[in-house]
Amino acid sequence: MIKKITLEILESHMQKEIQSSTTVFTAIDLLRTPVIRKISFCLMFAWFSTSFAYYGLVMDLQKFGVNVYLVQLIFGAVDIPAKLGVLATLNSAGRRLTQTACLLLSAAIILVNIFVPKEMQMLRTSLAVLGKGFTSASFSCVYLYTGELYPTVIRQTGMGFSSTMARIGSMAAPVVLILADILPALPSIIYGGSAVMAGILAIFLPETRNIPLPDTIEDVEEKWAKSKKKGSTAEEAEKEMMNMEEIKEFPEAVDGKVI
């Protein structure tokens, strides 16, 4: 891999490093360029919908007709297997598939629960616990995924922006519960619909498994844009990212010479 490093590649990389170190980045940079803007838009819905559905389920425990303290205990305990399970899935299936599956499965469970008769309280409670487990798994996935999608120069800004959307989702969740006075199923429809939208948008995010973290906005724009061009694949984008990482680790090796 080192033999492929040329002087031009090294000089280009060094120029990017110098430019990044002297540039001040703000929240506007999350929307300035096409790929970063798409990532920010998709993550915004993923964070909002995950928190929205999560707190919507947690704050409405009394409707299940079971001892509220017992349900609260079960709702808390389900986080343990959910988070352990998602760790295995992240490494085997990848970030994008895991994020999409968690959101869509939680949405499906929330929507299915609408049609379960109120007399079947145990089934309704079991589905709610399962849905909460998937939203908890989505939280774990989106935390990791967000950090890997944003480049180093705006990573903390992106995490802060995304976390803010989650806080908005948690604030909106109890307000939606008021709509049950109009139609009992309406809050669940909104929670589930939001998760469905976020799950669909997550499909358009790039996969980051086994790919080195990007350092600059240009890295993200170039690498993910090239992976979509005709004749280019995600594997080629991954190789380019690996080549860039080797430049950082072995900057003295250019065409097999020491500089």
C-alpha cells in the first residue's frame, strides 16, 4: 500500500492539514457542503425520532393496565440485552443496516400495538417493552454512527447538533400524548410514523464499518462522492481512506524513498 503513495498525494494531504488547522468551523459547516448536509439531515431525523419514540413509550406506562412499578422495572431491564445485542450487530451487519433496522422495527411494533385489543394487556405490554428495547438499541447505534460519519474538524459540533435534536424529541414526546384526547391511537401513529421516516432516511447514510475516520470535510465529500460515481464502489472508497491513513502513519515513505 505504501508503494502507491506519491509526492503529489502527500503534498495535497499536507495542504489540507494546514488549511484545516487554520480554519474556524461552525455549525453552518454542517449544512454547507452536499454530503455533509445529507448526513446532517438524516442524522437529525434519526436522533429526533429515536428520542421521540423512546420517551413517548416511557412516559405512557399507565395505559398498559399493569402494575406501573413492575412495568418500569421491565422497561429499564430491557436496555441491557438491547445494548449488548446491538454491539454484536454493529460489527457483523454494519452501522447503516443496524440503524435502519432498529428504527423500522421499533416503528412497526408501536404501530402494531394500536390494533391489539385493550383486554390483552400482557401482549400490549410485551410489545411496548420490545419497542422500547429497539429504540434503546437505536440510541446506542446512532451515538457511534454519528461520531464516525462526521470528520474530525466538525465531529463535536455535529454531535452537539444531533444531541440537541434528541432533546427536542424528548420535549415533544409528552406534548403529543395530549392528542390522545382527540383520538386514542393518534400518539402511537405519530411516534411510529416518525420512526418510519427516520428509518427510511437512514438508508441513505454511508456505511462506516472498517473505514478510517475522516479528518476534513473535503475527505468526506471526495470519498463518499467518488463511491457513487460510475465504475466506483464502496470498496474503492474504503481503499482510498486506508491509503490516506497510511500517509499519516508513514509520511516519510513516498515512492519508496525517505523525504
